[in-house]
Amino acid sequence: MKNLIVNADDLGWTEGVNRGIVEAHRKGLVTSTSLLANGRAFAGALGISRGNPALGIGVHLNLSDGPPSAPAKEVKGLLGKSGELEDAADSLLMKIAGRSLRVEEVEREWDAQVQKVRDVEIQPSHLDGHKHVHMLPGLFEVALRVAKKHKIRAIRVANEESTLRAALASGAGQQKGTVLKQGVQARGLKLLARDARKMAERAGISTTDYFCGIAQTGVLTRDGLQKLLEILPEGTTELMCHPGYADEELSKTRTRLQESREAELRILTDEGIRKVVATRGIRLISYKLAAGEG
């Protein structure tokens, strides 16, 4: 059987992002989303959770944006001069290489992020990482410990399958330079993730069989998505996406994903794309279903 999880990252970032994600769920392919516990629109995400019971909601583990969820004095090594989480992936890698990143602070912060979500009566379906931070050396183990503590039964392994990446990159409208650059990132993450599925299995945490969407972040095309659906393998695949509306609040953030969110929303709700899913016998599921939770 061909199962597809279409996971929209960044729920809770802004109200425009929230609105786009729920529209992509109600009218399109999105089955699952991951919530930023310290996002500006966290409160609005709660209404989405309560009003859309079929939408699986995970936690988007974050070390790069927004205020900490743990007490600042307990995670001060993770904070910039603003008193907020500010580290990009490259600076985190430098800290890891220099052994200056305090793993206990990462675990304290991620535990607080998950607990904040649970405190509003959402039991997370899975964990993944904002900017794939959970795949950095030594941090996947932290994410697994947090998952075990909170009885979360699934985790994303950001190991992009090359044949699926090639399918998404096919057809008209491709931004080849961006795809190439992000393809290099995808290959780097693949190296970091080579043992991740085995680690998750040993911990009793589920993963999907396949994952894709890194190289196409912000540049997804309709042709590419149709090709992906046409060659989707047997088993369970996760497609990561970033639908939303580019509101004024989003323009004030550091994310480069602005108008591209609206383009993705149009693709994910396209009637022809939904017909391809139906005719190919693809079962759209959430992480909740993938982990056997009903």
C-alpha cells in the first residue's frame, strides 16, 4: 500500500501561516502539521487543533527562533543578545564541533517545548526539527529521549530519498539554482541521518520509510508534485511542505519563505493533484495513523 503523510511545518509561526495550513488540510493534501511551541501564533494554533481532529499535530523542535519555552536562566547558552533563540544550523554545528553547545540545555528547552504543547491538551503525534536541527550530531539522541519521556511514538528522519528528490525536481517551473543548493543540504543531512532509523527503532519510535521535500523547500512546483505522486513507492512516505499566507507579521520574521507559502498552498489544494492521489490509490494518512494510534 502507498501511504503519504503531507506534513506542513511551522504551525504557530503567524496567523497567516496557520490559516494557510488549515486550508491546505481542509481543501487539499495536508494531513499532518508540526507546531512551534514558541511561535507568535501559538494561541491561534490551539483553535485549529480543536476544530480539525483529523489533523495530526507534532512538535517542531526549535533552537533558532523566538523566546525560549524553558526559563531563560536554565538555557542561557542557547540564547542570543536579544534573549531569544537565534542560532542558525551552521552556528549550531560550530558549537557542536567546539563542544560549546550544552546538550543538557537543548534537552531542557525541547522538553519544555513539548510540555507546553501537552499542557494545552494536545498529545503530539510526532517530533521533527525546525530547520532540521534535530538531525545535527548528538541531537537526534536528545530528540529520542524527549519523545520517550512524553510517549510520542514517531519522529521525522530527514533522510531525503534521491529518487523522490529527482521526481520533485522534474517538470516545468523549476528554480534550478535553489534546488541544486538545497540538494547539497539534503545530501549532507542524509549523511547525518544514516543511522537515525536504526536508532529510532531501538528506542521504539516509529519513522516513515521515505522522506522528501528538502531540496524543494520554497520552490515546490505542481509538475514536480504530480511526478512524485506518480512514482510514489510502496510503504509510507512523508512529504514536508510549508503552505501559508504571507501576512505582515511573517514579513517581519527572518524566514525566507514568504510568497512561496501561498504558491505551495495553491499546489496542495489543486483539484488535478487531488485527482492524481485518488486515481493512483494513494492513502493520505497522518503521523498519528502511521504510528498506529488510530
